[in-house]
Amino acid sequence: MPKLPVSQRRILAVAALAAVCMTASFTMAQSSSPQSDQKPAQKPGEQPTDDSQQPGETVKVNVSIVQLFFNVKDKHGALMPNLTKDDFEIQEDSKPQTIKYFTAESNLPLTLGILIDSSGSQLRVLDMEKEVGGAFLKQILTDKDEAFVIDFNVDASLLQDFTRDVRRLQSALNSVKINTGFSTGPIPGAGGGPVPTAQQAGTVLYDAVYLSAHDMLAKEVGRKAMILLTDGEDEGSRLKIKDAVEAAQKADAIVYVLLCADRGFYGGIGGGYSGEFDMRKLTEATGGRVINVGNKFDKLREAFDQIAAELRSQYDIGFTSTNTKLDGSYRKLEIKNKQGYKIQARAGYYAGHSQD
């Protein structure tokens, strides 16, 4: 499976993380100690030995900082601002963790991926997706944010690499065209499973999510999100939904899915349409959600407004895990609010991967 090209990577300074990470290194060296007497720093995951802490040496201790962005809502779904660190408790694998830092209404730079389904099933909704999606980008992006655009049908294509230029992003959206997908030969991106699909249109949704997460977002720092405009149906991906979920979690990316489905395409009675189930798996695992807009312009615009509000009102919490092993294992996370408000956050993370 070809990787998406990435023409640039940005490195963003995250002040909150830097403040915590400064405590991860300390010096025991005397000013008169010769440089040649210093030993190499410990590798990640290693513990210093007794003779590594002799006077005149520098000791570095690896600390894994876990950062979470999340929303808080009341029972009616309204966002709850102005809460404090003392209003929350956090657990990793059911073990309490100590909150090291906490901020409300994070203004950290946002890296955003827009993934738009251009398969035949989107024929009647594509124009509204392009129009409302373009307006959303103009609304949400600031001069310190970046975004990219991917479309997917029988294959996934990067239409616009990372940029702060909203006009370029809107132009990329406007360039999307429906791929009818009919072919008499093998279809690129299809046929990955045991059932032949060479005569069918493909929609490599899971592959597109994986590429967006793994190739685009994994090395980015700060707040990261993906917005999928799709009916949620996958045909022909080489990867499975679990692969897409895992890649998004390892990239620490929040995934929103706007289900834009023309029910008439599926016969109007729901038969054959089942995209929402897997999309809920993806969004609930990453701290996003599914919003069903059908083919209604107003519902799509309202959904984008809701996402914009959530991205602007995220809480940012950080802790140092009591499990110091950076072994790539999956850790379950749970944030609890003492007032009983609903928390919208990712379900867990892979230890050590976001720093790889």
C-alpha cells in the first residue's frame, strides 16, 4: 500500500509539556568534574544503576508524559466550561494517577485532517460536503493551525498537504469528484480480502484513516483531529477497522465522523446500510463522535458548528503514568468528573508510541 507523501513536518513547542518535562532531567555534577568522567545517559525504559549516580555525573530519568484532550458535557449535551483540576480524577488500567498539569480551553495549535468520501454512494451529497466543509475550515483554522485534505474511493489520495492557507484547502475540497468505480479489471485498493471485488466500486475508508493517522498525524505535536465525511461503508480496504482504530489511537488523534448518506442510494429502507456501527467504534475509541446528517444541508452545517465548539473548549490534562514501561502496550484510560458530567475522551493509549 503506497504511503502518502508528506512534504513538510512541523515541530511545535508545547509549553505545558515543556514545563513538566523539565523536571525529568536533573544534574548532580560538580562544577569541577571533568567532562570525560561523565557516562552516557540512560536509554528510555532503563533504570539507573547504583554506580551511575556517583558525584560528578549527569543522570537523566525518562518520564513518559500522557496528554489528553477532552470535552465535558451535561446530561443535555451542553459543553461545561470553567471546571478546575480538582473536579477530575484519572485512572490508567483502573489505577489512580496524579494529575501533573491541567488547563481549560486549550489554545494549543490544531492539526486537522479532512477525509472526504468520493465513492459513488456520495453522488447526491458531495456538493454540500464541499461547500459546508470549506466554510468550516475558514471558521475553525487560525494562523497557527494546519490542515490537510484526503479523498478516498478505490484508493486514497492526498489532495492537499499540511498548510495554513484556507484557500488551498478549499480548492482541494472543490476538486473532489465522484469516482464511479466501475471497471472490467482489477481496481487499485480493492480485492484485499478473500472475496473478489474486481467488478465492484471500492471505498478504502479504513486504509484512508490509517494513512491519515500513521503517515500524516503520528509525528505531529499538540492537538490532532480527523473529520470524516462519509457514509461509513468500506469496500476493498486492505486493512480492517481495528487497524484504523489502532493507528488513530497511536497518533493521539480525535476522530469525528459526519455520516453523510443518501438513503435513496441504499433503497430507502436501511437495507444494506451499516456504516454507523464501525464508525462508532472508531470515534468512541479516540474521543470523537458520530453525527448523522443524512443528506440535509442544515444538519451538516450544525454538525460542523458543534465540532468547532468542541475543539475550542477542550480541556488539556497531563499525568506521568505509574507504569513506567514504554513497551508499546495498550493502556485503558478513564477520566471521572466529581459532579457526574459526561466526559468525551479517548479510551486509551499505546505506551511509548506517540514519542517514537
